[in-house]
Amino acid sequence: MWKDGRSFSVDEVIESSGFGIMSRGRQSARYRVRFGRHETDLYLERRAPDPAQGTEERLMWWVYAYDVTKIREASC
């Protein structure tokens, strides 16, 4: 779900990778997914627990998003 309340259902998982190596307390897995006619990569990030900070393991989904705004040309 986006911050503005929009949400999208995944129609198909096309490809997936397992979790990579742990780097700075984080690991990521990539999922190539399709929703409607669009394909994109979703990432699942695993953050290791940090006893010094008192935090537990955390899983978080994310996607690279690009804000594309089309400028309308004035009609003459």
C-alpha cells in the first residue's frame, strides 16, 4: 500500500532470488512480479536484531518507485 492509500495486488511472481549475503545487518531477496500489464521488482529486506539497540529482527517489503509527471501542452 502506498502512502496515498493506493494498493496493488500481485498477479504473478515471475522470478525470485533467495536472500543474499548479510551486509551492515541487512539481507535482501528480490521478486520479479507482474500486476496487470506491469512488471517490477519487489524486495524483501531482513534486518538483523540489534541487542544493543533493543530491536528485534524486522522484515520489510519495498520497491523502487519513480514519480513521473507528464506536462500537458497548451492547446492553441
